[in-house]
Amino acid sequence: MAKTIKVNLGARSYDISIGSDLPIGGALGNKSGVSALVVSDTNVAPLYMERCISLLEKRGITVFSAVVPAGELSKSLDSAAELYGNAVDAGLDRKSVIVALGGGVVGDLAGFVAATFLRGVKFLQVPTSLLAMVDSSVGGKTAVDLPQGKNLVGAFYQPIEVVVDLDSLDTLPEREYISGLGEVVKYGVIWDAELFDYFEQNIDAMLSRDKGVLLNIVKRCCEIKAEVVAEDEREGGLRAILNFGHTYAHALETVSGYDKWLHGEAVSLGMVYAAKLSATACGFSEDNVHRLISLLDKLGLPTSLDEPPAWSKLRAAMDADKKTLNSVPHFVLAERMGKVVFGCDVEENTLKKVMIGVERKKYEHKNK
């Protein structure tokens, strides 16, 4: 049975539909004469592009498609420029829609293009990865990366609809699926202690992709993000809590060239770092630190490294992060499970000391 969650943003409000075998484009209605550009990647397009095009064409929409190479390296200004060219060639106008069919990279890239082409055309999200379903497809953050840092060029631009079809998780590679669980776990830490308990009680079901458990998890994560975004659309305050673990994660992705770690893997490592900072600076209990690390371990996510990048490189990358002010990185830290605070600065010596403490054992990609 499909579930619907509304993101309440006044005139920019939209629905998130979650279920199986869902229609696409309900927010558009039947629009003869309207054109769409469906953006996907080389992994997803062979699986779902034909179905997506067919569902849109049934609404009378003229559909064009563009496919980018899979992976974070496609989240670039060069890729955006190519998509602008595709949009021009397709004859898109201000009544047109750009559809993101794929994971977080495709959603961020296509959303950025939609926000900027003709100063903004309609944008529709069809996430196919777990990470995109619970996080990047909701809330209107769009961006591309620069060599100096992740997501440094972007815009807040809300979609008109998010269609979360859980059936697409059946074809998601194991490593990509496990990576998405990193963002899932985050919601229990930042907002809902009972949800964290639910994760601990359903590890096997999560790993086996049980549809009932996934429906519960995706729905709850989307509810949390919708509530946060409705209160703080442009990250002037509360929305910053969604960045728990991300200051370190983005730095790690940057110094690794965006091609070593999947985003959820980097977030997992970043949450361990943030949790240990929280224990030092915010009173987060050691028991909760161990609970978090244990859950991440059992889900197959990385929790430590034996060959980390040099601290000086990581620290420099943190300075380029959007959340850094006057060369002081600001962290989201946990007070207790389900409650975090944002905008925290931490003494420089503590940042380095805690980093050394999390670099203990080798993590190998088990799901290539």
C-alpha cells in the first residue's frame, strides 16, 4: 500500500509517494504539449528509463532523455553544461519538467540544472537508491562538486513531486544499498531514539531488504526530513542537524577524489567521528557511542580506518566546507540518542586527538 507524506512549504509544497509500482507525474496531471527531459545514469537507465518514459508519455508528455556516467564524478559543472545542451536540443521551455531518475548524484545534478536552466523549470524526483529515497531527493538541496570541495555550487530548489518506488531497491547493488543505510541510521541519532531502537531490533530484515521493514523505515525517515525542512527550508538553523557526520564525511570524500568512498560510507565514518567528539564535548554517553558503532558494524558500514588521509589534508578540506566560518568548522553533536545540537565548534587539539582515536582497524569494501 502506498504512503504519502506532504512537505509543507506553502506554494512550494509537494507530496512524497512511497510504495511499489507507482505512477510518475501525478503533480503534472495530463499535459499534452509539455516536454520533459529525464536524466539518469549508466547504471539506472538500462533498468528503469523505458518504464519512466512510458509512464510520462501516457500523460501526453513529450519525453527526451539524457544519460550521464554513474558515480560522483558526474556531479560537476561539465556535466551540468552537457545537460544544458541536452535541454536546449530538446526544446525545453518554462513549462517543461526535468526528471531525475537515479540516486543522489543524478538528483543533485538534475536538480541543479532544473534550478538554473531558463532561471528555473519544474523538477521531479524519482529516486532509485536507498540513500536518495531517505535523504537527497527530499528537501530541495541541489548541487555540483568542485575539486576544492563537495556541493560548493548549488541552489535550494524544491521538486514538484517525489516518487519513491521501493521495487527499485531490488536491483540496487549491495554496496550501494549498504551505503544508504548510513543515512538511514543518522535519523535515529538526530531525531528519533525509538527509530534507532527499531534499527537495532531489525538488522537482519534491513540487510535482507524486507519490504515491510523498508516501508516503515523510508516513511519515517521522510517524515523526519519533511518536518525539519518545513521548519527550516534553507538551513538557517534546525536543518543543519541533517549534517550529523557530514563535516568529516565531505572532507574525506574531497581528499579521496570523490571516487573511493560512497557517500553513506563516508557518513558512517563521519558519524563515528562526530559521536566521539560528542562524548568529549557534549556529554554523549560512551554507551551510545558503542551502540552506534556496533549498529554500523553489523550493517556492514565502515567505522574506522588504518590508512586514513593525512590530518592536515582533512583539516584543510574542512575549511572549504559550507558550514565552516572564519576557518572554524562547525559540527552537529549529539547530547543523547535522538537529540543533537548544531553550530558547535570544537577545540583544535580535540579535533585531531579524536581523529587519531577513530583510525584503528582496516575497513575493506566487502560488497564490490
